[in-house]
Amino acid sequence: MAAIDRLEALLAPIVEDQGYEFVGLEYSSNPKNRLLRVYIDKPETGIDVDDCADVSRELSAVMDVEEPISGQYTLEVSSPGIERPLFTAEHFDRFVGETARVQMLAPVDGRRRFKGRIVGVDDGVVRLEVDGEEFALDVAGIEKARLAPDLDALFAAQN
């Protein structure tokens, strides 16, 4: 089991027991500046700084006891925000019709970066429409992915 999988198995139940959605985590293992970022959400209400602080205290206590990361690291608990990270096929499925930025671990059709509309998800494969062309991207081969909302349109709609 990979380090990320072990961390998810340890931390996800704690987040969910507190009534939050465990969105996912990112771990940067740079020896000089290791960072564990845990994303949480409450889809119906969203979260605030107090929610992040509460979850951070609980996760810190478990991390201190279990010590899944040796040495010093920074724990950060965060909202997924407007450019929400997408970690699983379910995340992509939840946001069908939205625009996403996807970076693959290895090239697909000669490219690693894609930005397009999420068309659908079938058996762990995301279908992304990029400039009128559809690409099939295996979720297991995704290095990172985020929603990519049209910020100009969002700001214009608020005014």
C-alpha cells in the first residue's frame, strides 16, 4: 500500500466521523518542507476556518500517536475551494458538465495536460472534451486534476 493510500485510510474515517466529507489529500515529501494537505468539505453548507481548525486538531492527535510520517512536516486542513481538486472517478462524475484541468502521469495521445469539459465517467475512465475532441483518461493515470471554472464569468454574474 502506497504512503498516500495509508494516510487516506488513517485520516478519512476521522474526517468523516466529524461530519465532514473527506475530499482527498496531497503529500509533498520534500525533506526540507514536507506538507500534508487534507481537503474537507460540507457540500450543503461549505466550511469555514473553525471547521478546518477542529479537524486539524483531531488529525494532529492521531498523527502524533500513529506517526505515519517520520520527522517534521506541516499539516494543513483546507477547503477544496472554487478550483476544487478532483481525486476520484466519483469526483469527476459529480462535476460532469464542468471544466477541469487534468495533468497525466504519462502522455495520452502525445500530451500530458488537458483542459476541457467533463463529459462522463465509465469504469474509472474520465471522458474529457477538449476543443471538440474527446479524450479518455484513466483516473489511475492522473497526476493531478482540478475544476477550472471561468472566473471572469463568475465575477460578472455576481455584479
